[in-house]
Amino acid sequence: MRKTIIAGNWKMYKTIKEAIELSNGLKRELFKLDTAAIDVVLCPPFTALSEVAEVVDETGIFVGGQDLYWLEEGAFTGEVSGKMLKESGCSFVIIGHSERRQFFGEANEGVNNKLKAALSCGLTPIVCVGERLDEREAGKTFDVLKSHVTGALSGLLAEDALKIVIAYEPVWAIGTGKTATPKQAQEAHKYIRDLLHKLYNQEVASEVRIQYGGSVKPDNIAELMRQPDVDGALVGGASLKVESFSEIVKKAAEVLK
Ligand code: 13P
């Protein structure tokens, strides 16, 4: 049984003060949440991690980073290590988001290094994969997913693959208001799950959680969650407001599998 996971990627939004406000609001809205049934993860910018972690301490809500560097420390100006994220209160870390790939030149090899670094310090990686519009239109969606997944997991043993979360985020659906249809999402998720089976075994394929991301809103979450291979969502824009994010979490919790 895969536990539902809803994560909010706050991207480069929210100052420390605003982040405290948002996480306090979510804490109030979600205090009745059955944390045995659903994982909720908040991923604020680095600067607000400790404060958000303090607000949600002992609520069962998790905190995650949006990226990390793969070495523990060193002369790497601007970078943050897994150990630093852990100490700031993180349990999760987003890796290989399409914005990192698009604007910061991140590629499969770096994603793979980051994933291994995250696992080695006990962080659960949320590995993002997904095709651009031109790739979908050229019929290359599955090729891109294969390259992203195999590249990210390269050299990883089954016992470690079991610990990761994958987020399928079609780039054309991010911040565009254009959600993948539940059928398109299911098709991609099923492809990823079958690929995990080929790369590893039945256990990895059936245990790894696959979130959908791309214009998730309160009014489309339920239908997405009803797809057999959709185990949650990675939410951008709608995670920046108490009302919309808490509604997404509540609606997802209603569709438990
Ligand atoms: P939106 O929900 O704003 O489309 O962003 C999705 C995303 O990139 C989450 O990581």
C-alpha cells in the first residue's frame, strides 16, 4: 500500500515572515489530518527552512529542501549540502526539478549525484522527471521519462530505490494552468512504474510513490488521485495559499486508496 504524499514546492516565493505565516495557517487547517494516511511536505526556500520546521514541529507535517549539492561541504559558493538541510529540519528534498534543468543546466548525472547524496544523509529524495511540450509533440514522452528515470537512478540498488519518491511533472503543465488529463497522467505514471519493474523488481515497482505535478488545484486533485498509479501531488502555485493547499490535501485524503 502506497501512502499518499502531497508536497508544496514554494519555489522562490515567501520571505521568512511570509513563510511562518503560511505554515502557521496550514498547521491550523490541517491539525486534524490523519498523518498515518497521508504525508504532507512543505518545501520553502532555504532561508525559511528552520522557521517552517519549527512551526510544524510535532504536527506530523514534513519539511523539504528544493535542491542540494552532492558534497558535504567545501568551497562551492551558493550551494547547500544534505547535512545542512537535515540540520534545518528537512526530511525530504526535491531533486532535478525542470526549472533546475531548464535555467541552471542541471542534467541526469548531477541529478544522480544529488539523489545518492540525499539518501546517504537520510533525506527522502523527490526526483522530478517529465517531458517538454516539443518532446511530447514529437512523440518522445516515454523516451524522455526513460532517460530521466534511468539517469537519476543509475547505480542505485533496489533497497535504495525503495526509499525514493518520483514526481512526474510534464513541463508544459507547470505554471501554465494546463493540467495533464488524468488519462495522460496515469499513462505516464504507469510507464514509470513498469520501467521500475524492468530496472529492479516487482517490490520497487509497487512500493515507489509517484506524484503528479503541474497546475494541480483543488478542483482537479480528486480526479488525478483516482488514477491507480497517481500517489499524490507536487504542487507549485496552489501551495502558496493556505486555502488552496489545505483543500488539495483534504481532497486527496478523501480519495485514499
Ligand atoms: P504549478 O503547480 O505552479 O504548475 O507548479 C508545479 C511544480 O513545478 C511543482 O514542483
